[in-house]
Amino acid sequence: MSDKFNLYDVYEQNLNILFGAGASFGFLPTLALAIKDADEQPYTFETLAKELGKDNNNKHLYALLFMHYYKSCIEPGLPKMRNPRSRSRLQVLGQYKVFLQTLVNVLEKQGRNDKKCNVYTTNYDNCLEVASDSLISKQEVSCVVNDGSAGFQTRRFHTKNFNSRVVQKGIFDKHAECIPQINILHPHGSVYWKKINEGITVNYQESDYAISFGDEQAKLITEFEQLVNDGTKQLADLIEFGENEFEDWDKLNAEEFWDEYNDIPIVNPTKWKFHETVFEEAYYQILRHLSFELERPNSVLITFGFSFADEHILHLIQRSLSNPSLTVFVSCFNDAEKQEMKKKFKGYSNVKFIAIDDDLTFTRFNKRVFTLKNGDE
């Protein structure tokens, strides 16, 4: 049996949201693969990378896995101003808009000096930023969206900017009220970040992280993708493919790929570490921000589409649960995921698990969970 969740019970508390890949499914793919291990269990990107990383003889397959990851999960999120978005991507953005509209309605019900929510997303995309910009430009919501950057022609990122608030005053200062504010934080980094000197700039209009592949590389990536997305294949089939294809390491031109890939300011799914100190510092500052928020009295954290594969975030939340006034609501896609989440949070009485009688998609989350009204499918 799942725990009950009612937004009216928590709207006045210190609200925090944590999104994972499941929220952007349709805009970007999840990290699930079809190829299976020896126990007939499907790999994920993380588990296959861990397996391939054990043996240097598989370095070519390891590189191909990250090329596939870049092509599938990073490149589609890069800004392409001239390309129209597909129907599935527009649907995902539509659900982010629904979420944001509900969130602003919630914040407007809070006290005049509260009206703030932190939204943490481990996704590299800018779905939250695009959706909120669309709503604000069309005057469908009245709020401030803070991505941690400040400036005009060059916007520089720093976590201290999340402490800023916009206060609306009357002409004669007889009243003052905080405008609803949504802080958007990317603990795994963003393809819209760039290092300049010892700081980080944010630019949603262009990206320096486009990687191109030669014909030979593209052919190998396609063959690799066919293997890892085939549920009848196992790791042995992948190893055999590598042995047959890679007599010459230079054939893959992997070193050049790694040089370009390691410049992208993101945390890889397999490990927390950035390749650049300035981004690593931002990562820790955002985690500290999350930790501080969860230590506040009467705090709530609602997760959606997040697998807790990032052990740093998992352990941070587990430590924060010592705060007796913190409640964590973990949204589970189905009953199998709910059982896995219960194992991760065994012994924590202030963790609640949200599931419905169907797969909990983002659409159903907005209609049946994160809503101020009763909704049907």
C-alpha cells in the first residue's frame, strides 16, 4: 500500500523538489538498456559502464558506451535554435509547464515572506528554464525564476545568488511582499555552463560542446547501439563484438573524443567527479544548498523520476532525515521501483512512498499527485 500525498498538507512548508531522468523522458531517454547480464537482468548505463570499466581490454567498448551516451542523452539537449522541437519534446515541455503552474499556485498561498521553492534537477537539459520562460513571457504566471546566474550580456553563476529575493512594495512603502520565487539548481551540471577564468557563465543560446563523429565512428556507434538495445543479447555478445571489431585502437579515435567529452561540465552517471575544479566546487555548493534546505524546520522534499543512483545525493538525504520535521516523498514509477526505494530508505519513518494503480508518468504525477484538485487520467 502506498502512502497518501496531499499537496494541501505540505504547501505551507519549506518546499523542495528533486527531478531525475524520468521527468524528461521523451525529451531525453532514460539510462535503461536492454542488453542483459549473466543473471538475465537488464543493464543500465551505470551498471554496464561499471562492468566495462573493470578491464582495460574493454576500453574501446567503454569509449563506445560514452559515445552512445553523448549521442543519446547529451547532444539532443544542446541548443539548436533553428530546429523545431518534436511532438514528444513539446509534450514533455507541456508537462513541465503544468508542474510550474501548479507550483506557482502553491507558492501564492504561502505567507507573504515565504513563497519560495527549490527545484533540483540532475538532468542536463533546460526544460525547466524553457517552460518557465514560456509561461512568464505569455504572462500565464507571475513569479521569479532564479537559475543562480546574474549579469546582463554575460551571466555568471554562483550559489549565493539563490539567496536573493524580489520584494514588491507599494508606492508609499506601506506594504511589502515577496514575489513567488522558484530556484532551479543543477547538481550534475549543465551543458549551458561554461568556464571563464575562475567562474562559470550561463548561456542558453549556444553551446561549445558539440562533438562530431567520423563515418567509421558513426558506423561503430550504430552497431554498438543495436547490441545494447537488444534484449536477447548479453555481455558476452558485446565482448565478442569488441574482439571482432577492434584490432586497431586508433580506429575509434577515442582519445580525441575523450578530450572533447571531458570538457563538458557535467557529472557522469558513473561517478561524481568533474574534470574541472571550478565545476566541482559548484557541485559541492549545490549539494550544500540542498543539505541546508533539508535541515530547515518543517521541510518537505518531493522526488520524481529520480533513481537515487547518485550515492552522494542518496547519503545526503539519508543524513538529513535526522531532522524530525523533514518529510521526504519518493515518487515511484511502479510497484517494483517502490520496493527498491523501500530498501534504500529502510528504517526511516519520515520517508513516504508515492505510487498509483498505474505507471506513474510525469503526466499522471501532475494530474493525480502534484495537484491542488482531484484529477483523472
